[in-house]
Amino acid sequence: MVELSGRESRLIWRQALPAAFTTWGLLWQGIRAGVPDDVYHGGTTVTTVRADVEGGELGFADGSTERFDLLIGADGYQSRLRRLVNPGSRLNYAGYVLWRGTCDENLLTDPVLREVTRRGAVTACFDGGHAILYHIPSIPGFEHGATPGGRLLNWGVYGGLPAWFRLEGEAWIPPGRVTDDLARHLLRLVDERLSTGWRELVRKTGTAGMAIQPIFDVTTPTYVSGRVMLMGDAGTVARPHTGAGAVKALRDALALERIAGEHGTWASALAAYDAERCQEGNATVELGRRIGRAQVEDTPRWADMTQADFQRWVQEAVANRSRYLYPELGDD
């Protein structure tokens, strides 16, 4: 953890990072490789969903329908099946966004940042937000891909949007859609709050490598309704501070496999899954909200913070929950 203010920086915390950084593309490829082609229907659009106590029926864009014993909603943070299971659940906008960028690692020339990211990830703290930087594997065909044998850099800056911009619905702004005016707002933020190395990296990335992720979250009273169940971000959506997006989905899937082997009926299996995973999902959302307040909405005076201050700050933010990346600071 590094505190930066303009051109000044100092290290205020260092710790082991029990995490592996990857890309959604590589993660998807690995999962897809385990699904036989004859049961995978890519590009199939679901238009209707009907469910009852005996199963569910999906309607498709070509007019066909098919009935299933179980419907699993793993359709992401804008899940349609979440609205079926919990009609009252709505995404809550946190009031800030994550400005994201991906670029060739060779664009980073600052020697301090290069050394720190070579060994792990770095977080730069500033009033009203923070930035994070780490390596990810290269992706074949990515237009800003790494040089042969190299890696990519992923950077993110948490902060607000310009006053004149209004979000449209719940969608993120993908690479290639970030306008020059939006990029200039980010560059002003970076110029005011971060060091020269960060400023150069953001500028070199350019708008083609930038994206904007509005920060949403949602809790839910249940993951199950009849023979419909939710998984991953379709169930609950936690802020990315928790590092729980893919991990939460994988843990949901592993829990379903285990629980299904322990129960003899759909009713008892789904009740057990709901009791375990809905509670965990909601707790992770609450954790993300606490961290969001501590790291973006109500940041401390970084310039005055000692290592002991930082340790107390982390303990208060994560409330001694070992599900986050500071387990050595917790009680459990």
C-alpha cells in the first residue's frame, strides 16, 4: 500500500498477497474447455423464462422452447433470473466508478512502480479514492496485447464521474467507447492525485485501452425460488474491493456440487445451498460497502498515517473478516 500525493510518495504498508491475477478471457477459455460441444449452445438468446415447483421452461429467440429440471441463473450482475427469484432486488449505484485500463507492461517506465509491480500489486491512496496496478497474463489477439513473451498491466482508479455525465442504466462503458471528454476528466484526476509514473501510464494507455465500470452492489433475501437458483453475480453483487467476483462464483459452483451429493432431493439440496451461499453472498456485499467507505467515500488522512494507524484502519474496514485479503489482521 503506497500513499501518493502529487509527486510525493511513501510506503506505508507491505504484505503478502494471497491472490492470483488472471483475465476473464483466459478464465472463460478454461471453463469452456470442460464443456462438451454438443451441450454448449453459444449465441442462443433466451427470451422467456417460466418456472414452477417441478422445473422450468426457457423460450428462445427462434420461437422454440425447452423444459429443464433445474434452471441456474449465472447470468451476471444484470441477471434476468435474479428478477424472477427476487422481483424487488435492484442494483444500487455506489456513487463512484472504477476507471480501468489494460496495456503492454512496457508502457510502464517508472522504475519504482516497475519494481513493485514485478513482485506483486501496488495500491496508491489519495483523498477520495485510490488506484491499483498489477500484471495479468497476455491475451492472444488483444489489440493492446503484450509483446511476445510479455505480460499486460491492469490499472484502475476509483473516483467520481464528471458532473455533466449521466449514467445510462446499469451498463459499463467498454474499451473503445470512452470519449475524449471522459478521458480528460480522468487525466485531470490523475494529474492532481497521483505521481508522474501513474500519469504517464494512463496517458500512454489511451482511450482505446480504457473502460469505465460503475460500482453497483445488491443483496438478496434468497438464492432460490422453486427450481430456479442463482449463482455468482446473478445472486449478489459485491463491490470489486472484495476481489470476490470470479471467486464467489467458483465457490458457489463448488458448494452446489458438494451439497447435491449430500442430499437426496432437489428441495433439500436447494434449501441447503440457499442457506449457505445466500448468507455468504450478502456478507461479502456488506464487506464491500465497508471497504468502499474506507477507501473511497470517507478516506483517512494518508499523509499522517503510520503503520500502526494503517493496521487499525484495515481492521475496522474489514471487521476482522478473513474472506478479504487481510486475514493476518483478523481474529479468526
